[in-house]
Amino acid sequence: MTTALITGASGGIGEAFARRLAEDGHDLVLVARSEEKLRELRDELQAEHNITAHYIAVDLTGFEADKQLFDETEKNGIEVDWLINNAGFGSMGDFATLDLERELGMIDLNISVLVALTHRYIGKMRERKSGTIINVSSTAGFQPIPFMATYAATKAFVTLFSEAIAEENRPYGIQVFALCPGSTKTDFHAAAGIDASMGFKGQETADDVVETAMRAVGSKRAKIISGWTNWVVATGVNFLPNSLITRVMGKGLRGKFQKDQ
């Protein structure tokens, strides 16, 4: 029986991964900040699916938190076969007015923690010559987005990083891919300060996104876009210059975030 470690497992796409993998018979290591939510999810999934689930409540942006997480799984003899780097958050607004510490924290969680956990667990996967790493990215990373500048840039990193190490580790029997959903029905928008009145159309559910990921497991693809509409839009931006994309997006959002201009 394989074991999957999922960060950001207490809600949204992370929780949907936990439920789907438990249903498929995987043991789990659930990681997030909220101990209460993790405990409830662990108890529910163990009872329903006859699996073994552990939870580790930790703030991954804390000092050496990625090392503490790795050491905890090693100490308990947990062999991580699947690593799902889902923890992350976003922000929206005029960059010059956003909280700097929050922006730096976003870079830390979305990029640094993801890289660190990938590095720590991929060595063990190489020894076994098997493993699956899913890095949850976003179609936001396919172009620069004014007023979501930091978030979009972090997701561009995640996608490119994942594609590169996917090729490096192909000879070792390890599959790595970036999962790129578009706007998804989770608490992400509220946490990022994105007004629901902006009206995102064609949103997928977290379950839709996870189903896309599961269909991609075993394939040779290193970048997976969830949703047909998202695929069309994400592919289309390849044919447009970034200067045009930023001008159009900036014009649409400037009135909301720079009312004095």
C-alpha cells in the first residue's frame, strides 16, 4: 500500500486529494496548520476507507519546518511514495500597497517550501526508483498578471521547475508534474482578498481538479491544465505578447485597485 503526503490538506484541493486517495486505498500523511481540521479528516478517512492516516500540524513557513516535517516522517518509518505539494496562497492588489511580509511569505510557501520538500523526498524516491510528485501550480503562471504580480510569478516558477525536474527524474521511474487549475471553487479567493463580485466564470470544483490529476498519473506529461476552457485560454496566451496581455489585464483591474489614478 502506498503512502501520500499532502500539504495544505485541511481544505480545498488538498482535502479533495486526501479524500480521493483514501478512496483508492492509499495511506496518508495530512499536513496543514489546523490540527483540529486535520484530526477530524484523519478520523473520518480512516473509518470510511480502512487506511492508515497520520496528520502533522505545522506552519510550513516556520524556521526549518520542511526539515521538521521530513524528519518526522523518517522517525516514524513512513515511506512517502506520493508527494503532493499543494500548500500555498495568493494575493491581489496594487503591489506597492500590499503588505510586504505577506508577499515574502507567499514566495516562501509557494516556492521555497515546495522546492525544499521536493528535494528532501525525491532522494528517497530515487533509491526506490519509483514515486509521484504533484506540484499544484496555476494557469495564472502562464502570463504576467498586473495586480496579482507576486502570485502569478510564483506559479510560473512552480510550473517551470516541475517540468525541468520531471525530465531529470524520468530515468529513475519518478513522475513529476505541475497541476495547473484555473479559478476553482475553494476558499482561495477569500484568503487572497479577491472580491467574489469579480465573477469568475466556468469555475471547476476541487474534485474536478483532482480527477484531472489522477487521469494524468502514469502519463509522460509534465504540465497538466485542468479544464477545457482553462486549456484554451492558457494555450492562447502563448500567441500574444506579454506587453499586450499586461496592458489589457491592467486596464481591466486598475479601476478597482488604483481608484485615484
